[in-house]
Amino acid sequence: MSYIKALDVFFIISFFFVFGAVLEYVIVILHHEKKLKEQKKEKDRAEVEMVPLRQVNFGYEIKL
């Protein structure tokens, strides 16, 4: 028979839910990786800015 049955509708809806779940997973992974890169960039920037002057004296004695 060529008409749509309830089982056909169930399979089509299930297919869209599974596809949506996979798409959501990919979006979350990409967002998480982007956030990790930004955090690492901020951490590296903060470490560079917070270097004490005594550690970068180039052989000269600095008295504070």
C-alpha cells in the first residue's frame, strides 16, 4: 500500500530527533573547544603580564 502509516511517521520523526541530537553534540563540542582556546589565551596573557620585575633583571641587581 502506498499511503503513510503510523510507523513511517514514527521513523521519520525519530530520524530527525537523532539527527538533531548529533547536530547539538557537534555544536557543543565546537563551542567548548572555542572556550578552551579563549581561556588558554587569557591565561597566557595573564602570565606574561604578571611576571615580577625581580625575575627579569638581565643580570643587573635591582633593589626595591
